[in-house]
Amino acid sequence: MRVVVTGQVGMDKKPFLSRAAELAREQGHDWTVYHVGTRMYAEAPDVAAGRILDLPLSRLTSLRRSVFKDILSEGRERTDVVVNTHATFRWRHGLFYAFDYDHMVRLDAELYVVLVDNIDRVHYRLTRDGHDDHTLKDLMVWREEETLATELLSEIVRAAGDRGAARRRDGFYILARGQDDTTIQTFVNLICRPELRKCYLSYPMSHVPAGSEQIAEILGFRREMKHHFVCFDPGDVEEKYLAAPAIEAAEAGHRSFEVGPEDARVRLETSQVLDILPDIDGQIYARDFKLIDQAEMVISLIPRLPDGRPGLSSGVERELQHAHEATRDVFVIWKPDAEPSPFITQTATAVFRSVSEAVAYFHEHDYVPTPPAGSLFE
């Protein structure tokens, strides 16, 4: 298996992939991970840490080509290879590509994965490492450019590959980096467990009160589904929460405000966050539909709100309709007392009253593979 992993600068892909390789090894898979950037620095000891993108494009290209030739040579003897690189860079040179077509054709990867993350986390890592000459808008644009360029690269290179029609050709996936090991396990499963179904998790994100019983129910649903499937979870990239503190700061006349966990707080300029709010909405809309398209099925949880009404947002309704029109299996876990409307029942493959009922159905109808005797996954 050959895998190319991309993502904008500020993703901390190296520790993510190192942990993924460790997890894969614990589960019986021996990965070799090549970090293109690290190797480029090793080949150019005169370049200070964090400054390699300031090099002239000609030298940057020469370094990349030299490093990639070594990777291609070493990788021939390896069964599973993961290449950590970029599709594009947006730096002082402007926007430029970060790969060489001839080398990518020779690598002939089966799988291309672009990692994405919350924009405030990307900003935090860049400023932590001394890079502050960007705006949040720059980072939003770069994320879209990296995603689009990776998808185009995968389409073009896989069309040129000739290693046989029988080989696995998964193609291109968007995957959230997330804040814990669940997304790392998703990445490992995506590569190592092709028998697992790929599913999109659909649930209300803005219509459920914070700290409520319904939030706990949604978290339990997400955890349970990730035990059985390769899950693309929209909650693993969630930037909508930036709107409320930005508006509050603006109304109070504050030029900036802080967000993030206690050990990784970052200060954001109020005006910059207000400027990207339309982009956040637009990217959520486009990205969630792409996540549905790259899945085989959609599983939706509709919780019962405290007043008995369905916790059914317009976003969830639109996702279910899109999945139905894309001919995906659609499964709905309906918790409210009232019966679901025909707009739910007529587009759903099956409707359940509980998560446990859904899981039993998935096992009974072979949506979840039965592990072989002695399997690591029993």
C-alpha cells in the first residue's frame, strides 16, 4: 500500500502520523513513514528551522526532488509506505505547487489523504512556531487550495498509473486531524482495514443545548459508531463556535479574544474572525457534502429535545437528502416520541429507536464484518 498524506502548514502532521504508525504496529501492520520536510532539512543543514520555504524556488525544488528520489528508491523494498508531504504552499513566493508529477507517477499511490483541522488550531501551531505573518483568511484559503490540489493530484496520477486493475484504488479522502486518538484510529483503519464500511455521521450540532443530556447522547453515538466503521465525523472539524465569542468581543469593543484548551490558548483578532464567518459556513456546507460522497453510508442520530420535539436541524435534513440522492444507504436513529415524517422514512434505508437496535441490525445484516478467530479486533 502506498499512501500520500497532505495538509496545510500548521497541521503538525508528523506527530499525528508517527502515532498512527505506532498504533498500526500495535495492530500488526508495519508502516514506513517518510517525512519529506524533515528529510529536506536534513539535506540542507545550512537552513534554519522553520525557514525552508524562504529559499529560492529553484533550490526548494532541487531539494525536494533529491529527497523524493531517495524515498522512491528506499520505498521499493517496503510493503506499506506513507509519504508525508504537501500539495501546495502559500508563502512569500505566493501560491506554488509542492510536488513533482513524474515522482508522484512513479510512487503510484493507491490512497491520497488530506488532513484538515480547525483554523484556530492551525493558527495556534503556526504562531507557536514563530510564524505570525498570516491572517485567518489566508489559512482558510490555503486549506481549500490544499484540499483541491490533493484531489486533482490523486485523479491525475491514479489515471496515469498502470500497476494493474486488480489493485485497490480508493482514491482521495478528506480526514479531520481531530483532538484525540479516535481520528488516528480512523486513519489507521482507512489504510489497514478495507473491509470496514465507510460512513458519515449526521447529527444536530447547533440545535442542541450545550451541556445537555442530548450532547452526552450524541457523544456516545459518535464513540459507538467509530467502534464499527471508518467514520467521517463533521464534529471533528468544528469552527462554528468561534462566532459567538467574536460577536461578543465586537459588541464589547475588544480587539481580540482567546480560545482553546488551557495548555494551548491562542489569541484571535476579533475583526479577522468576523471576516471569516461566511467562509466557515461555506466550507462546512461544501466539506460535509464531500464527506458524504466519500462514504458508503450515512448514520444519523435525531435526539429527543427536552420539550419532546425532534432535534432535527435543517443541516441534518439536507445531509440526509443529499445522501439519498447520492444513492448512499441512509440509517436514522430516531429518539423523539413523535413518529418520523415521510421525508425521513421515505429516504431512509431503515429507521431505529436506539443506538443498540441500530448496531444489532448492522451486525445481523453484515454491515459490520465478523472478525476471524484470534483477530486483534475481537
